[in-house]
Amino acid sequence: MAAARSRGRLADPMPEAKPSSDAYVGLLAISLVAMVVGTVFLTMDYLQYDSKVPTPSKYSPPTAPAQTVPAGGVTTPAP
């Protein structure tokens, strides 16, 4: 008896075609373009700043007036 071949010339008669691109591949391309554009805009914005550290302002916020409490501590409404 002849030995059986595991793979012959006719074992895979037609090669499988590659899957075609669908809408999700298009969405991936759009998101890649959006990320590249966003990175370019972020870099342009970053390059507008000087490299030196700004000095802190000398502004001091106004203080709140002190609240006065009556002599009894807590006021109750008159009946």
C-alpha cells in the first residue's frame, strides 16, 4: 500500500484572497490623520511660549471682613 500524502498539489487548489478593507479601516485612517493634525497644532502652540519662567505677580487678594457673633453665640428667632 502506498503512503498517503499529507499535502499534495491539489490539497489547496485556490489560495484565499486577502480580506478587503471595510469601514473600520477607514475610521482608523481618519483617526490617524486627526491625531497627526492635533499633534502639529499642539507643537505649534507650544513653540509660541518663551523658554524663560514667568515672574509671579505681586497681586494679593483682598481680605474678607471679620464676621461678628452676637454675645449669646447663636441667635434664635423671636416667637
